[in-house]
Amino acid sequence: MKRLTLFLTLTILAACGAAQPADSVNGVFKTIDTLAFANFEADTFIFSRDTSLLIRFFSKFDSAVTYKDRNISILHIGGSHVQAGTMSHRIRQNILNTYPDFIGDRGVIFPYSAAKKCNNPIDYKINAIEPFGLTRNVLKNIDRPLGMTGIAVYTDTCAKIKVTKRDKTLSFGTDSVILLGYPECSPIEPCLVINDNGYSPSIIDTINNRFIYSKIEPITDSFTIVLDADTDNAFTVTGIILATHNNGITFHSIGVNGASVPSYLKCTDFERDLQLIKPDMVIFGIGINDAAGNDFDTLVFEKNYLTLIKRFKRVNPECAFVFITNNDSYRKTGRGKYAVNHNGPLVQQVFHKLATETSGAVWDQFEIMGGLKSMAQWQTHKLAQKDKIHFTANGYNLLGDLFFNAFMDAFYKLKN
């Protein structure tokens, strides 16, 4: 599979007359013979008739990587596929390894595993001292305000969150940290500890619930956030942003297990936080949970998506949108029994309509996989998990490589 994805990348670049980028394919994959059921010819961005926003984005991208004259902010947002972080990080690695002298900051992260039984993305590790509670946007009753991450952890004791970088292949230019969070009542001043050196916030913004730590020594491996909370004054963390004042490419990822489009519409502080990263491109990976039931309504799904898109447009009217169609999936009907989810083609149609309505593009994951019932083949070839919804690490990495190829193909087609 390594040879397959590298071949696809080289083929795309040769067809566009572009210089070969750095090798961005790592990991072990199966050979192409074992993926005869897939349709890799569909690995492309399907543009709507109006490509003005995408042309504008890729022109900015081209200027940024050529002249290093601006920042490029890309956001991948979704449910459990994104919270797992494997596919997102593969895309991040591929893009940044292609332009290693233009790496921006790591961007938005969240201490998922500070709470019990909550999985964390693969590229950084979280250690929590003292237990944290968890609130997510998928809950029926949300007991505290949520921001753009759609999730929060909270503590009512003196607690610490240690963040450790795992991916040593990417050197992010972090020089400031923004802690998104708030105390329940009286003020709390979280302390940032790096290499035994403590830092107080340079700015405490109680209106927007953020603590900014600037002019700190470069963060290379780890840092710790110390929260002096107590039973009468709990502290809630809704996100962390690793930032830099230098130009570069930043690939953010935000995911919540079980999240649907309405889940993110519940986040009252979504736009407020989004102003901090102002995405130039949003890659939507939300939909698998919306279409999980028998009562899936395409009109409601489309309406909810357009409402969410308006929030992004208010933050950045020039934002470009790419819609990832749902993967083929199955429903569990009993112990060890599964039935095909026939909503996949319906969601596929809605995403193509949304791309037309928003001057966006579709990356047709459903078609690339091989269409209806293809998930069973992906599972057979150890690219998908037994639940027939999620992928294995190899499967997510393969999808990340394929998406990167489509991204680069679109870049060379539209940058001029």
C-alpha cells in the first residue's frame, strides 16, 4: 500500500506538471491487489460549478508556501473518526512534511483522556493528576457552556493536566498557549509549568473565558497546566490552543465521539472561540451519527448543516468548504448481527447538494470505499473494525493519504 499511495501522489503531480513533494507516506499498508473492491479512481475533490472560494483558498495557499507571507488555517471537524485523530494527523503530517520549512503551530488540542474512558488523538498524550468530570455536546442536557471543541473537562480539586508531544517528526513553532476555560464563581489563575518553570497568564480574559500565556520558552515536548480549584469553585477546560506568531500552515482537528451536526449547534460559544483560529478551509466529517437511525431526514440534515456553515461564514466569509461523505457502515441488530445502513447514498446526495450551495467540494469517501456494503470488505482486509463503522489505524492512515492526494490534486488544478 505504501507503493500504491506513493504512486497515486506521483501520478497526480506528474499530470499537473508539478515538482515532486517530500515523501509523505509512512506506515504499512496492503498491496493494491487486496483493494480491488475499492474505487481509488474516485479519489479527487468534486467541485461545484462555482469554484471561486476554493480558487481563492488555493491561491492563498500557493502564496503562503511560496513567499511565506501569511498563515493558513485548516480545520477538520467531525465525530469519533476525528476524535480518534489518526486520519486527521495523517493529513497533517502529509501536508506539513511536504512543506517542512513552513510548519505553523499545532493549533487546537483537547485533554480528552483527562476524563476516564475518553480516547485521545495519537500525536499527544494527556496525563491527569486528580480526576476530571466530562461534558460533551452529544448529551441531552449540557450542564455548562461549550465552545468550538464541543467538549469540556472539569475539576473541583487542585488538579493538573500534563500534555506531552508524541510525534517527534514535526517541529511546531509554539511560543504561546491559550487555555480556554473558566472558574465556576471566584477567580482562579491557572499556572503553566514548562521544565519546572512556572508562568502566569499574560492576559486573563474573563469575558471570553481564556487565559493567554505568551513570550514563553519554546515548547518542544511537554507542559503542565495547574488548576487550583476546590469544591466551592470548580474549573472547566474547554480547549487548549498551541499558537505561534510566525507564518505557517496549521491543521486543526476537532472531534467528539457520537457528535452529529445538531451537537455542534448546541455549543453556545462556538463562534467566539472560532475567532481565535479563523479557518481558511473547513473539512466537514460530520454525518455518520446523523444518519445512523431509520428516521434519517435528508431535509433536516441539510438544514442543520447550512445553519452550522453560517457560523463559519460569519467568522470568515471567504472560508472554503470540503465535505467528506459518510463512510459505508452497518447497523448492529443483535449480538454479532449487523445490517447494511442504506442511508449512505442519501447522505452522499446531500453533501453534493451542500457543495453546490456553498461553492464547496466533495471528497466522496463512500464512493472511494466501493459504495454500499464495501465496509465488510474493508473489515475483512483489516482496514475497518468489527463494529463496521470505524476503521483500524491502517484504514485511517490510508484514508488520510488518499485525502492528501486529492487535496494536492485540487491545489495544482486551482492555484492559478
